[in-house]
Amino acid sequence: MRAIHALSTRRVVGPSRARSPLAWGLLLLLASSTPGRVTLAEDDRALFEERILPILEDNCFTCHGLGITKGGVDLEALAFSDGADADQDREAWLAVLKNVRAGIMPPADEPAPTPEEREQLQDWIKAGALGLDPDRPDPGRVTVRRLNRVEYRNTIRDLMGVDFDTTAEFPPDDTGHGFDTIGDVLTISPLLMEKYIAAAQEIVSRVVPTTSGVVPERTIPGSRFRDEGDEEDEETRRRRDRSRTLSYYEPARVSTIAEAEYEGDYQLILSLSAHEQYVEGKFDSNLCLITFEVDGEKLLSREFSQESGESFRFEFDLDWQAGDHDLAVRLEPLTPDEEQVRSLTMRVDALTVRGPMGEEHLVRPEGYERFFPGEVPEDESGRRRYARDLLDRFATRAFRRPAGAETADRLADIAMFVAGQENRTFESGMAQAMVAVLASPRFLFREEGVEPGSLGPYPRIDEYALASRLSYFLWSTMPDDELFRLAERSQLRENLDAQLSRMLADDRSEQFIRNFVGQWLQARDVDSVQVNTYAVLSRDTPPDPDAERNRDRFRELRRKDPENLTDEEEAELEVIREAFFRSRERFERYELDGSLRRAMRAETELLFEHIVREDRPLIELLDSGYTFLNDRLATLYGIEGVEGDEMRKVDLPPDSPRGGVLTQGTVLTVTSNPDRTSPVKRGLFILENILGTPPAPPPPNIPSLEEAGKEIEGRTPTLREAMELHRSDPLCNSCHNRMDPLGLALEHFNALGMYREQERSGPIDASGVLITGEPFDGVKELKRILAEDRRLDFYRCLTEKMLTYALGRGLEYPDEGTVDAIVDRLEARGGRATELIAAIIDSAPFQRRRDPGHANRDAAGVPADPDDRVGEE
């Protein structure tokens, strides 16, 4: 905001207030050719008095001025603020902008500005109060971002070829603004740093060889041990079972052939494991004898009893001649007369052959060439150069940008120092230097630089940083070779369109779909949400006096001593029990088990993936004539003709209430309580994740819905009736008027996502009126309103969510101009999915960063970057 000059005039609007220089500075607007918008040529004083102030007086000051501060908001005081707290003023104006733009303010039953006046007011707030300049968009602050657990796991996989289980080794990541990519909360505690160091050591030890030669070793799977009666070919058996199973109760001899290419010392390692089929209350005391023979010589003879789950490893040192050697495992039952109840078995899991042991037979460890390409020099100086070159390339990949000469030298020093210690090798020194790379902040955090020659307050990030922003946005992992190559040649920006298409077509983009959708639409939460199927379905069932009597009678009979029950009472108890089990079967059919949870989450992810990969309109996320189902989910939804476990696209009947994320099991389930639906949670979900207009946090000590919903007129009220009672409290009214109509529109779907016509004692009324004045009768009309009348609100909300996910920070007032530009681009180009992703990548916050040293260079007379005024690349 720019202060222009002090003004001595005063104008009385309610209480007399003096206009400060800052207040007048807020009045500048940007030039525009749109009719009805104010231009820079107009006098700022006349602008405010003639255009802006009348809008506020006519539509806002009735509740928020002239001494009235409804909701604690005084727009009159804000309009003439002295600027003592500029940040607070900006936050207030930003709230006004959002409410005016969403049509929430003024309320639907109050006088409202014309569309032209709304546009003028919004322009004034953005350009004046917030000081936004579309020709020079502020990219906002940049927070250094640590790799979260998903990103760390994927990066280690692509860099080292190791699938490291971060969920088991690291604590859960904190979230901010609904996402776990937010730099402000991705901090490192001393304990977490210790875990990163330990992880680096474990990862390197798994794959980086610490010697240049190892004893040859090969493993023969247990399935290769065969008896004379086997008819299956070897490949069939290998696919069917990697082990060979022998029964304690039947004699058996299985054998295989091991070839020794050279004469020498060998070691054999036999791996066995005992198993059983558990039978409650039964004990199996059978014994067997296992023998292991090599070329007819018995090397092992041991008895085994019931030892379920135990694994056994036996090692044998042999001097073998070159050629084939017969290996046999024999099992003899020792207790044929004992009862056989637990199906005891012994599995031959594998036989490992190590050797020959002579130094002349050593071979390269697995993966040696990956980490040590070419020949390792014999001389000291040659080895150091070799180490420096390898570590420079490795660190450059790990840091996602050139490591630098100083870093490469220090890593080479580490490698050579460790290699020079007693009983250490050159390879072990290199491994220790790699541990240092993986434990470095330059690996754990995403380092970013500025493009050389890009000046001004908002310089462009360099292409290495751009490559990382792209890859972690769309793949949740490090850049691949092609992105690195383009960044190294400074050709990434000129090839962004082609790279976006390539990256979205790559399988790694499933990470973006899974991680973004899983958090934006809370699809992740369906994996753990608790739902009481019995309570939910019972709530949807009309009261049944006979069932209540049967339950009471069942309890009465169960309390009696079984020996005192008459024959008639025993028969009655059995009839009631059978009826109870039949009713339970219905509940179990819809139990929210693992397979149903996976199907629900897959439906949401597949819909988003289809829209992105097919470049469909984003509005289909709200309302579509299709969805993705398997037989289990289709049964829950009451949709016929879907068979099998595989998820597939299904066209919905014309009259189906399904279609779009709001009627999917994920959203309906995670926005419910364990025993019933929650219109409040569902309404809040739509406000936060679809419309982008969340209400203020609730005040303390709000009475519960159950308290408000006690019996009325001798019956249990419906959920709508209970909410109307709850909403009658003035403390609850303002927020619930926004949430409840949206949530109640989904009342035809219970807490499991099943469609229903009634709840408790009455039919469901899913009609309502939005806070912005649009009436609807049920979810189909609500979806139409959201997809058509409130389309721009949805574009804006989705843009804000995806931009937050991509940038790793919450959005602030400087981002309003960027969001506006992206929404305009979406509206102009049909709201296609790839347009949103491309617009985010093209935006100033994604391409640029603030330069804290710009003011100092300005003072020193450094010329500005001529490209600095370009808003989008």
C-alpha cells in the first residue's frame, strides 16, 4: 500500500473521523478497460467518496458501521483506519473480500450491491487495501521445506533403490492447512535428526557394498526339492510355492542337485520352518525326525515336535569336488499312533550354497557396478579423484542441484579418511561419505536458488529448484534424469508444457492423485474412520415393537439357570437366537471392513485420476453421470450389474443421486459420527473443501445436538428437528445457517454412504436454502447449484487447495491476485483439469520468490530485471 499525501479534510459518516494518509493510500486502483471500473486517472479522493464509500454506506454500515459492530466487525473504522496495525487491517479487508465475492455478505435478505458495485468494491480491496499489482505479483514467502515421510520414502527409492518403511521408522508428519507438505510444520527435532542419521546408515548398509569381492553365493528355493512322485515341472512349482512342505505324519524324501563349478571349500546353509493349523483346545504331540544328506552322507539328524512358527538355520562346511552333488531332506514320523489334530508340517524354505572360498574365486557384490562404475584406481591420488567424482555426482543427485566443489572435496576427505583406517576398505569409506550425504540438511530439506541474472524484488527461482518443485508436486519424489538434464542446460522453462504432459502420463503421478485427493477430500481417513454398522442400520429401521419384545424376552430367558428352562422356553430361546443371527447377517453384509474401505478410497482416487488423465472438466468432481465401482461398493450403493473385485467405470442411471465426490462413500463416511450422520460435519466439509468459505471456529460450551434433540411430544425427533432446536440458540445460529442446509441435503445417505428414505420415525427432508439465497430440493439440485451457479467458488477453492499443496505453505493476501488469475484462466478455458495444474506451475508463487536483498540493491543503483513485471511465465 502506498501513502499518497496527508489530507486535512474531514467527512462525517456516523462518528466524525479523520482520514489518515494510509487511508487515502488504500484508494488507488489498477487501470482497467472494463466498463464501470475506476482507473488511475481519477482523483483518489473523489474515487473513494463517489464510488466506494456509497457502496459501504448503502450495503454494509447498517450492520458494520455507524456505531454498530455486528459480529465484531466495524467497516467504518476499517475504512478510515490510521494504519497502526497494517497486517490486521489487511486480514480484515481480505475477510471482507471473500465474503463479498462469495455472496455471503450482505445477507440474502438484506439490500445488496449490484454486480458492478461488487466488482468495484473487490477491485478497490485488492488494489488499494491489499496493494496487489497484477503486473508484478508478489510470490509470497518461501518456507524451507523438509521432505515428509512419503517424499523421503520415494526419494530414497529413486536415489538408492531401497524401499525404506518411513511409517515404521519415523513419527507421523504434522499437517497444516489440511496437508502434510507444509514447510512451517515440517520441522526437525533432535530425536528426529537421530532417526534420520540411523536411517541413512541402514539404507546405505543395505545396498552399498563395503568390499570389492565376496564369496560366490546362490540360493536354491525349497520348491526345487522334489520327490520321485512329483509330476509338476520345476517352473510350475516355483510359481506355486517357494517352499517345500512335508507332513509330520507321512514319510518323505525330497532332493535336488547342486553344481560345484570348482573344487574347494563350500558352506551349505539349510533353512527350515515348522508350521501347524491351529485347533482351539487341542494339542498335537506328534514327533518327526528330519535328516539332511549330502551325497549320501548324513549331516543332520534331529527330532521336531510341535514348534509352530519357529525357523531353523543349519550350517555345514564341506570340501567339494567340482561337479554335481545330491542334496536330500528326509522326514520320518516317530509317533504314528498319536492323534493327528493340528496338521503339523515342516517346510524346506531354502538351501544356500556359498563357495568356493578361495580368494581367486571372489566375485563383485550385488550392485557393485551401480555405485562403483569402472575400475577403482590402485594409486592413492587416483582413488581420491575417483572418489571425488563419484561423490560429487551422487551428492548432486541427492541434493537435487550441483553439490559444489567444496562439498565434493569434503566428502572425498571423509571417504579417504575412513578407508585409511585399519580393516576398512575404499568401498566402506565411500559408503560412510554417502551416509553423510543422506543425513545432510541439503538432502532432508529442499534447497532453492535464484536464476542467475534474474533481478528485482521477485526473481525467478533457478531451474534446479523449478525441477524439484515440479517433481515433488506431481510425483512426490526427486526429479528424474530428464528434468535434471533440462535444468542443467537451462532448458526446463522453455519445455514446461511437454514436461507437464510427460509427468502426468508417468505412473509416478499416481502419488499426486493419492496424496492430494487423500488430504483435500479426506479420503485417507476412510482407512481408519470408525462406524458402528449395527447402530447406523438400526437407526434407519422403523421402530419394531416385536423386535423390542423379543430382545427383552431373550434377556429374561438368558438370566435363568439353563437347567431350569422348560422345553418350551428352550425352543423359544432358540427361535429368538436364530432371528437375531439372521438380522446380524444383514448388518455383516455392509460391515465397513478393509476391502470396502479400499473400494471407497479407490472410487474417489479413480474419479480424480480419470478427470486429470482424460483432461475432463473439473466440475465433474461435483456432478457426473458415472463413477467407479466394484461389486462390493455397488451392493452398498444399491447399483446392480457390477460383478467382481476389480474397480471399473460405471455409467449411472439417469435418476441416480450418485455422481461426484459428495455422494461417495469416502466423503459420506468420514463426515459422519460412529453411530449416525452429522449434517454439521458434512456441511462444514462442503464449506471448507468445495466452496472455500469455512465458518469461524465454534464458541466454547456449545450444547450438544443430543441435548437439543431430546424427546418432543413423546417421540424421538429426526435429525433435522434436533438441529432446528439446536439452531434456535442465537449463539449457534449464524454458523449453522451456513452449514446445516448443505449437510442436511446429504441426509438421504447414512453414515455408511447407503441411500435411505427415512431416518428414525420420519421421512427425510433434504430440502433447504443456501446462505446465498438459492433454494434446492435434495442433493441433485444442490449439486447442480454448486456445479453451475457457484462454479467459480469451486474453482477458487480447488485452486487454493492445490496451490497450498504445491507451494507447501498456507495462502496469504498477496496470493489473491494469483488465485484470481488462475480462476479466470479456468473459466475461459472450460475448467479443464490440466489447465488448473498448468496455471499453478505458470504462476508467480511457483516460479518466483521474494528477494530479501532487493531493497539494498535498489539503494545501490542496481538496474531492475526487465522481465520482473511479467506476472505469469
